[in-house]
Amino acid sequence: MTHDKNLSPVGWYAVSYLLRFVELEDDRKDDDEARFLSWENTILVRASTLEEAYEKGMMVARENAKPYKGGTQGVPVQWQLVGITDVLPIYEELEDGAEILWTERAPRKLKNLKQMVRPKGSFRQ
């Protein structure tokens, strides 16, 4: 029996979505050539299918894209939803050591691989 790689056997999916920060009164906020600060967030959702996971991810993302007044001058701003960037099934039960995400990378020299690794104390925000 083959397993459908698009279906999580444990009912969990990792969904990533992209938000961009805009000042709502900025004339360039819809300019495709303008630059914006952005955040890509990854969340876990329980779902029966990839499509249901996508929809749940969109619901969460929309909740994080509400306008508000920012800064000391109360400028109208918003983290605007650009869209979903990834929906990945999780194949293992969630517990210590469960693999939930992975990234395949192109072959690189060992010295360059070593530069990708960060020391223990460097992860604090």
C-alpha cells in the first residue's frame, strides 16, 4: 500500500503565510516595485486534507491582518496578507524529536555548510 504524500496520517499540517507591513495612507502601498518589511509565519493546523489545512491557514492569517494605529502618532498601518506560501503534511505524531519540517538544499561546499550553523547562544530574540 502506498501512502499519499499530500495527506497527513496524523491529521496535522504546517501552513506558512506571508504578511507585509504597510502604512495605509502610503501612495505606494500597492506598487509592485515598492519594498515592504515582511514576515513569513508558520503555524500548525489540524485538518483532514491539504485543502482544509489551506483554508484554516487562511483564516488564521486573516486574523493577523487587521488594521491598527501604529507608533506615537497613531498612523493607520496594517500587516496585510500576501498569501499562503506553503502547506506541508506532518507525517509523525507530535512529540519530542518528531520531524515536522525539512528543506532540501543544493549541494554546497563543506565550508559553506558550516557557515549555516549557529552557536547555541545565538537563538535568543
